[in-house]
Amino acid sequence: MKLLGRSPAPILPSPSPAPRFLYLHSTPKSPRSPRPPTTVPLCPAQDIPGVEKGRRRDGRRRRVWGLSADSWLPGLAGQRWTNRPKVDPTASLTNRAERPGVRKDRDPETMRLCLLLAAVWHTAAGAPRPEMFGRLTSPGFPAVYPNNKEKSWQLAAPPGHVIKIYFTHFNLELSYLCEYDYVKLRSGDKELVTLCGQESTDTEQAPGNRTFRSIGNSLVVTFRSDYSNEKPFTGFEAFYAAEDVDECATLPGREPACDHHCHNYVGGFYCSCSLGYTMHRDKRTCSAKCTGLVLSERSGVITSPDYPKGYPKLSNCSYSIRVEDGFSIILEFVESFDVETHAEVLCPYDTLKIKTDKREYGPFCGQTLPPRIETGSNTVEIIFITDVSGDHTGWKIKYITTGLSCLKPGAPPNGYISPLQQEYTVKDHFSLSCLKGYVLLQGDKILKSFTATCQKDRSWNQPMPKCVVVDCGPPADIPSGRVSYITGPEVTTYEAEIQYSCKIPFYTLKTSNDVCGISTRTAVERIFGGKMAKFGEFPWQVRLRGERFGGGALLYDNWVLTAAHVVYGHKDLSSLVIRMGALKRLSPNYIQAWAEAVFIHEDYLHDNVNFNNDIALIKLKHRIEINGNITPICLPGRDSRFHLKPNDLGTVSGWGRTENRPLASSLTYVEVPVVDTQTCKNAYAKKKEVTKFLLTDNMICAGFESGGKDACAGDSGGPLVFLDSETKKWFVGGIVSWGLQCGVAEQYGVYTNVNNYISWIENIILNNS
């Protein structure tokens, strides 16, 4: 940005009319300076138009003199006068209205002296303080402007600003090239525009909605009307304001204000540099921080700052390459080389030099790649100095090192070396790996990896290991299984084969739950009103006895699915009896299991009213041996065929209450159809005693409208299972939860809908296995 000084005071010319008003502010004198005794009586303020009286900051009275064009005398200003005021600086200062004329009762010689004194005072004091905004109008606005009139306004803004002006009303006489009436804008020595008419034509311009801006921080606005107008033209109204200049904007053909980052603010700007650069003392150039860089790798690349962009000015860069003794550095210039030069003088501007402990290379400049340099040294200094001018891309150096070599290593049997090189010099290294089925062995220690490095004495830093075949060790035993050695007796090394087999009868657990849902009962036939089960028909059935009797279903080989209310509040897990593999309730032939942990659904509320989320999982301490009488039940899949619908026929089993006994002596089962939820709700709504129970979407109903077949007390937690028509395997669709009376008409059994809890079951098992 250009810092412009205060606007000079107007000079009063002799042959042309003077400004209508000229405001002058007196400058406080030194306390020791005597006050001129003639100042007050000679030019009293009341005799000069435009005078303002007041107090200065120091408390002393201030006088301001103003001059009117009517007060000029012919002897001072010339013999010719006009009634057109030419310049009115008040628009840029205070925008005051015009003052009345000078009083005529003063002596002309006295007034002439006052005028000269005022002019000298104004020049000494300087121009008035610029105004930041204002309004301009044609004479008499909004009435018709007079003929034969000319008026100018000198507008000034603070340094670092321009003046913008726009017209809210414009109605002047239209003439060819605006010869008659016009408004002219001028900034410095340049005429910006001449305006007339109401709308622009091919040869004339009207302002319209345009905004005009000065070139510098000053603007002269001139209005002129000729001697006649045929129509009533109302003139113009304009508003102006000072506007900050964006010095950071780069103009065509001009250099940017700043080297890196330019920051504009009201009235000025400043520069800053990117990370890695420092501001030069000229406050606009950014010098690179490119000293102290030391490279110690055996190969690498060094470039001038910002390569291949233009390198920074006024920079002094130094780079060092230092490698171990026994190595020699080789430099090679690659890609392009562009350093400012001179046709007659060797590198007078920007220079690149290379120094070693033995000699110096360079200086280098111009656009020709310097030759390859074999320094014969393990230390190199690269010095790059730039001046204030130029725009060049710089240079790029690739360096490598050479050194003494070690003996070429040989890989042991069943091993291989990488990288495989023709020669290994100081600091080179290789890795040894073994073929599949072999491991690294050094002494009696098995290594995870091995790397050796070539040393300055041409030896490797550690001895070569060997690759030995992997020995898997004796195979692990499996419950109810046996192992056979296929490759050879007790052979357990890599690629040896063994075979596991199960005792007969056996079920092979290939993955997770492959043998689930297998039953000797493969068809649905047509408890309370039920039938007695046979071995193999419900091998997943689990009997629970703790604070309550109940049932459950085996999942996988170490989980039991049951109802939450059956195990709720059971703190002593050792007293929870878990039995399976028997049909008779009092049979001595059963498999006993023990609980390791119980997981009750976190949203279950044990209040005997709300049985929502009535589901729990029991993790067993030990895995159960799967056989013909003990097999897990399948969980429902996520396919639509596993979604239960009304009239789907399921089977519920247990040792609960029957028609004649409080507990069944043998495992009993019954088939019941799924009932529509609304039908179930309507049936229970008729019973006054069950209005407090809630039937939610997490429950399903099953049973017959006529009653007769149902689960009952002691069956809680037992599974309601369904046959998958595709796989012919059974899956658990419900868990016995609650009901009012067993086998009574329109009192259906209510079961927990397992489909809604698949994710919960999977997460519990996954996170606790």
C-alpha cells in the first residue's frame, strides 16, 4: 500500500475564482510565543463567514476563519468574476451548509489583509482532517437545478483508502458527449467518468446502479450546467464513503506485495512467512531456514528449498552429508538445474558450492547440469546462497556411498536370504528366512527372525543360524475320542498326519452347532393332555432344580437356555442342580452339570406382573459329552421361514404338572399351535384376574381354544421347539414363561419369543466363551 501524506492546503490562484468556503484551523503556539496583538481586532470572527468558536484541548480559545467568494476584492483576485462557485472542500471535511456573505461595513483594505492572513494560516496548518463518508447533491436538490452553474467537491480519505461514490438519484440534461450539463469524477491526474442524462447511450454514460472508486485517496466531483434547459431536470444525489484498499491483491504486471502471505487490515497490510521461513528485514521477503540439515543415510536426495518451484530469495542455505568412516560420497545432479547466472560474470547473483575435507567444487549456476562428483570423502558440505531478485527453480542432487565389502553370505539348507545382492558393503544387511515348516534355530534357541549387518572390519555382526523342521509335539486329547498316527509312530514333525476318531456312537462337532436339533422324532404328531417322551426324541431337554423347579434347553455343549424367572435370585450356583440325559425324573442314570455363571436379560423385571424379557443363559463349568441322548437344540436362523406365524405347530416338553400329579414322573410332551397375538390378548382381557399381566411383542401365545393341551407349573424355562422343513432339524422358537390355568379353554400358554433375542444370545456366548 502507498502511504499518502496529508492533503496539501488549497493554493489561492489569482486568475480563477476562489473556493466558496475555506476552513482554517489555527495551530497552538508555544507558551513562550507572544500572542500577536493585532489578531483579534484586525480580523474579528464575526466579520468572516464560516467562523466557529470553541475551546482547544488545552482550554485556550480557538478561532477559525472562513472566506466567501463575495469577499474577494478586484484588486486581489482580478477583474473578472463569475457566479459559479468552482471548488467546495467542505464536502470532504464537514459537509456544512453555505455561510451567509461577508459583511460590507468593513474597510476593503482590512478585508484584503485578513484574506491574505487566512491563506497563509491555512497553508501552514495543513488540510482539514478527511471525512469517512458524506452526501453530495446538486444545487437546490431536490428542486430543479439552476442554469449556468458549476460546483466542485474535493473529497479526501485517510492513507490506505480509496473513495467510493454512487448515485441514488440522477436526472441531468442529455447532450452529445455530455457537453452541456454533466457530473465529472476525477482522481489525481485521471478523469474517471463524465455523466449526464438519465440512462446510458452509445456515446453518453449515466451512473445507473454503478459504484465508482477513486484511484488514490482523493476524488474531485464537479457539477456543471449550461445557460439553458428546456426541461425541468432535478439534478443528482450521491453518497460517498472511504473504503479500505486491499494491498494484498496482486495487479497484472505487478509483483505481489508479500513473498508468502499478505494480511490486509483497514489502512494497511503486513506480511508473514510459511513454516520453515523467516521474515527478512525488508518486511516482505521470506528467507528459507535451510541451515544445519545433516544427512547420515548411505543414500538420499537433497534439493534447493521448494524445488522444483522457485527457490526463496535472500537465503543462505547449508547442508551436510556425514557417513561413517570407510565410505565415499558420490554426488549426481538429476532432473533440472536452474540457478540465476550472468552472461559475462561467473555466478555473481546466486551460487552453489560443494566442499569436502579435501577440496572445493564450484561455484555452479546457469541451466546446465554440473558433472558427477566422486568426492572420495565421507563428509560433504553443500552451500547455496541467493540474492533478492530472480525466479529460478533450483537444483536436485542424488547421492550414494560406496564402501568395503563383507564376504557374501550363504543360506543354510531350507533357508533363503533377502535381499540377495552381488556385493554387501559396510552397513548393508540381509535377513534369513526359512521355508514353510521350518524355524530358525541358533544353538538351542528358536528365533522369530534373523538379520545380520556388515561391519567396518568386513565381518558380519552375528553368526548364521540354521533352519530346522517344526515339531508340533504330542497331539491333544479330545473327550470321547482317540488319536491315530498316520505318517509313522509318534511322528509329529511338519506335514506328519494324525487322525482323530470318536467313540461309537459318536457325533462329530465340525463347527459351532452342526449337530443341533437332531431327534429320533422327525415328524409332528397330533404335560397336560400330552404324551410320554422316548430316548432320543428330546435330547436337548435339561431339568433344573434350585429354589424352583424348571426346565431348559442345551445350546452347543456348555450353555443352557431357560426363563429368567426360573433362576432369578439364585445366588448360590453350587445348589443349582442341572441334569440331562434321563427321561425319568427320579432316574439315577443322568448326566450332572454345574453352573459357572448365570446371565439374566438386563431388562427383565421380576415383579410377577411383567414377564417381558423372560430369558436367561447358564454357562456350564464343563463341556457336555454329546451322544445319542444328549444333543443341543438349534437356534432359529434369520431367514423368514423361522418367523413364527399363527397355526405353526410346536412341541413343548417338561416334567411339570399333569392332570393327575403335581409333577410328572417322566418327560412328557404336547403339540400346540401358535395363536394370533390379538386373539390371545382378547382371551385374557375377559379374565379379571389377569388384567395386571402384560402381553408384549416379545411374547408368543400357543395352545388350543378348547384347552386340554398345555404347559404347566414345573415346565417353566422349557423349550417350545419347531421342525425346520428344509433341514429337518428342530429349533427353539419359544421358552415357557407364564399362563393362568393349565389346559383351560381360551387360556393360552405364553412363551418368550426367542427370535427377538438372537443377537442377545450370540453376544453373551461370544463375550463369555
